[in-house]
Amino acid sequence: MNLYFRLIIVLLKSVFARQIRVLDESRSCYRVWPFDCDINFHLTNARYFALCDLSRIYYMGQVGVLFNMIKRNWLPITQAQEISYFKPIKPFQRFEVLTRFYFWDDKYWYTEHKVFTADRLCAVVQVRGVFVHGKKVLPMRDVLALAEEDVEVPDKPVSVEYWQNLLSLKNKKRG
């Protein structure tokens, strides 16, 4: 239930957020509440993904595409995600999620979330997804056009190449 309250807060903050460019980094701040914790009494694994979802929504608000996407009924859909944990985040501790949209191709977008407490890196989350309208996957050029910014696709990071290969292998094992 508390994620709905956080979502409302993120949407309201998005309205008044400082505008950023597509390749800029977005910063979201949170606090760990007791209902965010697991049996080890630190931020539970699943909550990292949920808070990164909220951070991506805030990022899209800052870039200026969120409300245009909502009007068009375009939705961001997560297709794959992976996380590396380095340090736990304890109850009532404040932390930041730095979000950056760092690569895309015709179909997929890639974001990276770095989770920090003060200056300590606690986790890194990578997410790959698509934007859809109904069941149709939208070309990234259409989504990026909403940003009203001339932006070039960055060079493909080696980490994306490895991740694409891993996902391809998993998909082959599935079929």
C-alpha cells in the first residue's frame, strides 16, 4: 500500500521537477520504513526494484515525456532487470537513487540505477524495457521525439553487449 503513496508523491514531484536532458542523471531520495524491511531488518530485495520503478517515473517526468506518454496511453514495460547488492540499507536510513538512461536501440531502452546512502554505493540495478501502446512495441525514436531534444544514441556499452548475449542464451534454453 505504501508504494501507492510514494507513487502519488513521485507524480506530484514530477510536475514541479527541474527539467533535465535525456542523457542527464536524475536523483530521487527515499527513506527506508519498517514495512520496507525483510527478516534481516534491512531494505528487502524486491523493494529495490519497486523504488527503481518510481525513480524511472520521476526521471521521465524530469525529461518531460511522462505526461505526454500518459496522454497517449504509452506504457514503459520492464523486460529484464538485474541487481548487484554491495551494502545493506537499514531502517529509517535515507538513500538516493541515481537514474540514467544510458543506451537504446530500435526496440529496447536501458537504464542504470545506482543506490547510495551518503557516499556509499549500496546497489546497482540495470533495467531493459520497451515502450508499448496496447500490444504494439513503440520504436524508441517515437518516444524520444516527446523529449523535444536532438539526442544521439550513445555507443553501446560492453555491459549491454554481455547482457544481451546472456538474455539471448536464456531465451534459447527456454525454447
